[in-house]
Amino acid sequence: MALLPQEIIRRKRDGAVLDVAEIEAMVRGAVDASVTDAQIAAFAMAVFFRGMTMPERVAFTRAMARSGRVLDWSAADLPGPVLDKHSTGGIGDKTSLILAPIIAACGGFVPMISGRGLGHTGGTLDKMDAIPGYVSQPETDVLDRVVRSAGCAVVGATRDIAPADRRIYAIRDTTGTVESIDLITASILSKKMAAGLGGLVMDVKFGTGAFMSDIDDARALARSIVDVANGGGLPTVALLTDMNQPLGRTTGNAVEVRESIDLLTGGPKDERLWEVTARLTAELLVIGGLAADAEAGRIKVEHALASGAAAERFARMVRDLGGPADILEKADNHLPAAPVIRPIAAE
């Protein structure tokens, strides 16, 4: 018997716990368009107010992850674990641009499926788009090739990865249902599970410069993500990051890319930015079995940076995805500059 979306919406509206079949029916309908935009909006609002149990969250996340292609790296015979990091976003947050090549330099492989900006926080994908020629949303075969050659690829989801999330997210963004921990958890993890990862580190931010301002909300989201990810078979840890001030010395897509390049190549280093990035990277090395503990991971991270190996991985990634081969040497020649540059002294 067919499950009618309006009946599923009504049950959730009234506080019922949905079973796996009902959840899968809603997700399937989001992909094949048998569920309308209005029905998706109503379902999201019902979840926003009624919430989901942990089994519901796991089922919803798994269904969205399987709504399209799920990458399988086992046939690639990669000589290291497939790992990733995700941040909930904050002003000046450029940790992904630094972490991915460091992990690659340490023996991991990072197919980093990133997103656009949300609210007043910048998105990693927007930053990479500041690099001329860089293809931030490549086809899956290109992603596979670049991950093999460079060890990392910071890109957006292709159309066949978690397509249900793409449609549901777009509707949430216009219907006041973005701030649901249940829906945020599923949105983040569906793309990560579809990427075929062996480990994930989450950077959950709080404060005035973050998507979530309250530390208790951030802690609840972190717990939700860790529980759902591990429940879905993806080893995950989460760190909380204070974002009551911007992370690093720059805010803005091109200038944040430049700051990341400077850090990777031994230039000026904002200590707070580096501390957050190094801790996240070390934890991910532990998850991936590339370090015995966080202390050993930190030593590997510092070496990858100091030796120039991480910078070389970043340059190779940019080149292999269509960007300039000399991005490290001639960043100012390639990255766009503001039409007006004016010094403003603090009083």
C-alpha cells in the first residue's frame, strides 16, 4: 500500500514516531518529485516543532545518503584511509582549506564535499570559487582522479550525491526551518555518508560569528551528529569552537584563500586559526589510524606544514581541478582584489 505524504506529515505534526518505511517514502518522493515543495515544507516544519527520535534521525540520514550515488573507494585500492572534516560555519573559518592538504600529506585521502555560505557565515565552496579556473563541482570521475593524484579535493556535491538533501535544503532555506537540529544533522551527514568516508571530524561552532550562537545548542548539535554518524557506521568525533570573534586575520573569499596559502607556505600565521586547525587535523589522524593519539597526530601535523608537503598537496589539488599551477608563487596575480582598499586604524 502506498504511503501518502499528507498522512506522513499529519502523523509527524501530531507527534508520532515515524517508521523507516515512512521516512524513506518522504525522501524518495523528494527525489522523484512525487512529493511537492509544499509537502516538503510542511514536513520540515512538523519536524522543526515535533523533533525526531534518534532512530528517526538515523533512518532519515541514511535514506538521504542513499537517495543518489554512494561513493565506494574500496575498488580504488587507496594506500590510506578516506577521511573528512565538516564545520558548521563561522566568520573567517578557513580551516578546511588548510586541513585537507595536511591530511593528504600525512597519508590520508580527503574527498571533502563542501557547501555554500549559510546566513552570515561564509562557505568553503565559495572560497574555492575565488580561484580562477578551479572547478568546484566536478563530475564524479574527476573527483576520483584528483583524490587519487593530490590526496584531497575540496569540492561541492555533484548532482548525483544526496540529491534529496539538495531539494529539501533549498526549501528549508526559504521556509524558516534551517535551525532544526534533526534536519541539520541529516543534511550534513547524508553528504558525508554518501562520500564513502572511513572517518569524520566535526567542528561545531558557537558564538556571534557562527551559525549557532548558543553553546548549549552547539553542544546538542555536536552530540546529535556524533550519535547519528556512529549509529550509521561512520566513526566521528566533534569539537566545539568559540566563534565570538572571526577565525584568522581575514574575512572574505579571496583573502581567506590567500591567508590559507600564506599559512601553508610558512608565512604569517594566526595562532588561534592554527590551533583550531591543528587540533581538528590531529583528531582526524587518530580516527583514521594514522596516529596513535592526539599528541602523535599533532607532531605529524606540524611536520607536514613545516616540510612544505601540505602546501605541495594544495597546489596539486588546485592544478588538477583546473586552477593555476603557480597559485602558491603568484597568488596575488590570480586571486581577485577588492576595488577599494583602505587602511582603517583602530582607536
